[in-house]
Amino acid sequence: MAETVTLHGYCFSVYNRVAWMALHEKGTEYTRVELNPFAPDVPASYRELHPFGKVPVLCHGNFTLFETCAITRYIDAAFEGTSLTPARPQSVARMAQAIAIMDNYGYWPMVRQVFSHRVWLQGQAASEAEIAAGLKTAVQVLGALEKIASEKRVLDGAHFTLADCHLAPMFDYFLRADEGRDAMSRYPALSAWWHSVSLLPSFCETDPGLPNESADPQ
């Protein structure tokens, strides 16, 4: 009997969606458990799975894992299906670099500043200064990723990797803002990549939409 696979996460979290997309791409059977880490009644039992109280958490049988990059690498290694890691060392390095760029430099300005203040807050306590600051940094991120996409080692729209899983949810939020779409239009290689990845079933079937009430995109 196969061990059960459970993904604990918050549907509006981009990091939860990263793992969610990886499971889809591998064709792995799994169960989702919705958990809002910002809710006042997060059960103590969840802290046993994730001592820092964030999402996502993957459970495979009696093996529990948190931290998104660790989860997606485990998903790719542990389950059958097309590999989400390139074969060539330079492509593997570019995949890791793109993920690190997004985590270290892209997530906050693109998701927490531009998207959150322009789209998520819908005019409630939104800050134009935060949006402007986010866009300034986002342009640097887009420029760095454009160079990677132009090489065609990863982010090429043809060979899906863990970098696609990692970047697509964050770009989805960023591009829901008019400013994000305008900025993206200046980067042809990234735009071509986005067109391809945004049509994938793993992307479309994990779309969380937008909530009707205040929440946190994480």
C-alpha cells in the first residue's frame, strides 16, 4: 500500500502553490489540508509539524518536511514522473540561481509590495510609496531573470523545472497589478516564458483566485 501524501498549506500562499504545482507536475496523488497560518486558532498540533508556524508542510507517510525548496526537491526525487531538475550542471545551477533570486530579491517587492498594495488591499490602507519602492527593486529582479531566460537553459517555456514552479506563483500575483504587467512588457524572454507557463494545467488548476475578505498572501 502506497504511503499517503498530504500537503498542508494556505491556498493564497505563493510558497504553498509552488509545492502544489510540483505535485501536479509529477502526477503524484495527494491530499490538501487547508491551514491559514495567520488565523488566531492555528492548532498546536500544526506547530509540531512546523515549529515556525508557516506553510507549506509536506507529509509522506511518517516523514514530515517543511521549507518550500526542500519540499519541491523531495517531491522531484521521491515520486515518479518527469524530472523537474535539468540534466546539465549549468542548467541545474541556473535553476538554483533563479530560485534564489526570487526568494532573496523578488518575493518581497513583487508580492508583498506591488501586489499586496495594488491588488490585495483594494484601496484599503494601500501605500503608493510601497508600490513605488517595490517596482524599483522588481525592475532589477526582472533584469536578472531576463538574462537567465535568454540563455534558454531554464525558464525557456519548453522544459519545466523547479524554477518554473517557484517563479510562476509569484509572477502571477505581480502581474495582476497594472504596474507589474507594464514592467514585464519590457522583458521579451521573460514574457515568452510567462506566456507558456501560464497555460500549463499545473498552473491553471492551482489558481487560488482572490479572497472576498482581508487575508494575507504570504
